[in-house]
Amino acid sequence: MSVQAQKRPPAPPSKTEMINMKSRELDKRYNTEKRLIMNHPLATKKMKRDQLKALNEKYHSQKRLLKKM
């Protein structure tokens, strides 16, 4: 008879680790979307400015929510 030890599942991340992970993910997504907007070949300057303004508002509101946690 053979006995195999079961591996213990990894511990869930702490609250601060979770917030930091979500914050990095948010920053990465923000930078990707910003790059896509800036490099769009057909968008005019006004369209880009409007899209960046909306993106910045969304980013800052989500960042505020993360800090409240």
C-alpha cells in the first residue's frame, strides 16, 4: 500500500495583496487602452481628447474605490 501526501492549496491572498494585485491590473489595462487611443489612425485630436478624458475619469473612480477598501 502506498500513501501519497496531498498538497495543501495555496493560502488566499491577504486584503492588501489583493488590492495591490487589482491596482496593478487596473494600471496595466489603463495604459493599454490609452496606447490604443493615442495610436488610432482614424481618430481626430478632439475624439482622442474626449476618449482620454472619459478613460481618465473611469480610471480615477476605480482607483478611488480600491483605496476605500
